[in-house]
Amino acid sequence: MSPSLTNSPIQICPSDHPAAAEERAKRMTHLGFGHIFTDHMVVVPYKEGQGWGQGVLKSYGPIEMDPAASVLHYGQAIFEGFKAYKQPDGGIACFRPEANARRFNTSAARLAMPELPEALFLEAARALITQDQAWVPSAVGESLYMRPLMIATEAALGVRASNEYLFLLMASPSGAYFPAGVKPVTVWISDDYVRAAPGGTGFAKCAGNYAASLVAQRQAKGEGCDQVVWLDAVHRTFIEEMGGMNIFFVFQEKGETVVVTPELTGTLLPGITRDSLLQLAREQGFRAEERKISVDEWRAAVNDGRMTEAFACGTAAVITPVGHVKSRQGEWSINRGETGPVAAKLREVLLNLQHGLAPDTHGWMKKIV
Ligand code: PLP
Ligand code: COI
């Protein structure tokens, strides 16, 4: 098909071989996370001195890169994750994509990469979701996961910031992140490895953070766990976050339900789900606190009954309860390894909002179609 001629920052060049409806339906029958991709993607090139060039929406497929492209050597790569949800009126809306566009630029700045205008980030999302709207699943808990990324493409082996970059956006119909669905997970507290140190890149969503985490994630699996829990790098005492999600703890204090999440210290990712849940928890009548919490406090509070739940949260994970904790110092279970009422309530409130089943009083939903 010939490209449409517009002044849009994204030129639309539809695929000449999109999946037939039957094939698409077949691929979408068992949605897990991140292994099915839609028909299209968006690419936008950047050159120092020229800025961002013409974006193109085109058929999803491999990209060509020079073997000397600096991302392959020095790892200048950042990404984001947000979701598009089917709405009751048949439309499609994204949850807080502006917040992802902002965080993308925070990550870009930390990695000495160029910022992408927020309007371009959002326009790329609008174009791709509109083009591939048939790939947005409709069940509650399912969505179209949007994965923007930026990589350094200049062919140069000197260690310095690249002069050329590529922004890409792809989309993946998704269901539950964990293979077991929303069943509580078992976590491993890592004290052999750290994720991020002060002054490092912990607050940025850069590829290297995840590369460095994989050996710990493998160790966690070896210990029979689903996820690793990271401690602070300096004291190896305070809980920071999990492999790809933030963490919350639920306390019962003098008749009050208190949800606590580790404070943002610069070494953990400022999750958009985390920020949303702090607000939603308060609206549910819970007290919500951001503060340090140590492993000793976690274990002691579970033992004396003050802590009744723990759960992970993130775009991919939504809200996933933590049922069991393992570490070199011992093991403990929370709420007998079952989902607790606070995690269940917050999950329901969040999903209802995202799927348009509850009023969007915060203006968090961005209508696309
Ligand atoms: N922490 C890490 C390391 C992550 O990769 C993610 C996922 O994006 C989160 C936390 C949760 O962030 P968000 O709620 O913005 O998805
Ligand atoms: C997300 O929740 O969007 C994430 O990026 C987590 C993980 C898949 C890396």
C-alpha cells in the first residue's frame, strides 16, 4: 500500500501482510506477557544537529544496524512500558502515557541521550494503537502493552554519547505477567547482588539495569522463587523494589490500615503504578506512607501480626501479592500465602479505572480511539 501523505510527524505506511483475523484470533488465545506482537511498529530517527526526523509507522519486523552501533557495545538503551485498554463504549484509552513520556526523558537525560518531545511520544502511540486496534484484547486484566525504546545507532567505537539514535515503539497484546496468573508469588531477597547504588542509574529505565539483574533473577529461580527483591546497596538492609516492579506492605496499626512503600531515594524506579496506588489507597480510606523499611522490620511485623499483606505493583504485573519470602536469613509467609483484601481491593479499583468501569476522577485515562 502507498504511504499516506500528511504533515504528521508519523508517516503511515501500512503493512502489506497484516495477520488475517483468524490468525490474529489464534495468536491471541493464550495471552501471556510479551511474546506476541502486532502488525506494525513506529520508528523515528535522530541525528545530532538535525534533531528528530520523520517518523514512520510500518510493518513490524527486524531492524538493520551497523555492528559498530554503540548500543551494542556500550548499552545506551532506554525503554518504557504502558498499556492501552478497551473501553466499554468500544473505544481504547491509555493509562497515564504522559507520565511514561516524562519518565522516558528522565531516563534519556541520565543516559546522555536526546529527549523525545512528549507530543511525539504520544503521537507515536496514537498512530500505532489506531492502526493496530484489532489487537487490543477486551477482557479485564488484558490490554495492549506498549513498549517504546530508544537505542544509540551511531557506528563508532569511542566511548562517548552517540550522535545518532532510533526511537521505536512496538505493541504486544498481553495478559498476566506471571505464568500462574494473579496467584501470590514467592520472592528471594538478594544479598549477593545489588541493583542500583547512589549516583547510579536506578531511577532510570535503562536496559543495563535489567541486564545486571538477570543473574540475581536466575538465583531467585534456583531458590524456587518467582522474583528477586533488591536491598539498598549501602546498608544492604532496606527494601528497594523487585525485578520489574515496586513493592507495598500493608500494616494494621491501632485499627487503621496503613500501606507503606519504600521511599524514592534515586536508586529505585519511580513507578507510575506505585504513584497511582498511593493516591488510590488514600481514597479508599487507608493511610499511605513512603518510608524506609528493613528486612528485619518485614519479618518482625509479619511475625507479630502487624503486617498482614505485601504486594508487588507495576504496569506489567498490575498488583501481584507476595505470598512467601525466602532469604539466607530465613523464610516466612504472609497471610498464609494467600491474596489479602487490601491487594484485592486496590487491584479491583485500579483495573476498573483502567478498563473504564469506574469514573476517571484523576484524568489519568487518555482516549485514543
Ligand atoms: N520497578 C522496575 C525495576 C520496573 O521495571 C517497573 C516497571 O516498569 C516498575 C518498578 C514499575 O513501574 P510502573 O508502575 O511505572 O510500570
Ligand atoms: C513494565 O511493567 O512495564 C516493565 O517494564 C516491567 C518489566 C516487564 C521490565
